[in-house]
Amino acid sequence: MSAAESGAAIRDALANDLTIDIVTTGARSGLARRIEIWFTTISGQIVIGGTASAGATDGGHTPRDWLANLRAEPRFWFCLKESVQAELTAEAHEVRDLARRRAYFMAPETRWYRDNSPSTEVLIAEGPLVEVRFTGDYAWLND
């Protein structure tokens, strides 16, 4: 596959795929941690999010290791694995501004999160949410 074909395949995957692996650095251990997670593209911005209550048995919030890892070390690997195989260097930026969180979590692309959260307001206040910016050789994907 040529560089142009590879670039087109990566752009297509970012526009259409949903499941990736991310490789973060453990906040406490410093070891590489790989997990499968969903991502979505909203108005051209790639985001990784989750429900406020994932893993909680009492309906409350359960902290996410992946988010703790990205808070401690925002650089990570964004690993495409559905329509194309590629490991992209990236950096996560946690979305804390409530207006931006509301815009992302109210977008049609994030309906599943709204449907699987205790309430929309809880999701907006507590759901994990990061914006992804590609770095290094993959910074061109941000354009």
C-alpha cells in the first residue's frame, strides 16, 4: 500500500470505525496498559468517552484506569484495528468545560452513552471524555 493509499485508509477508518485499542502508561506502575475502547468523531474532532456509571453496581461513578493514566501521561498510542491496522501516536486532552462536554454528549454520535447513563446531566457532569490530537508523524490527521 502506498503512503497516499495508507493515509486515505487511515482517514476512512477515523471517519467510520468505532473500536480501537489505546496503549497508555500506567499512572502508578509506569507500565504500558492496552485496552479496547470506543471512539467517535464529532464535527471533525475525535473523542474517547464513556458512561458515568460503567462498572458500578450501585449506579454510582466508577473511576476509569484509562482516564487516570491519561491524566498522568497524556501521550498514548491510538491503535486502529477494524478496517485498517495502524498504531498512531496521540495526545489526550480531558474535556472539563461543561459547555463543551454538553455539546459532545448531546451530539447524535454519542446517543449510546446517553441511553446507558443514569441521566444526561450525570453523563455530562461525570462521564469520562477526552479529545484526541495526533502527534509526530500523524499530526497531519488533525487538519
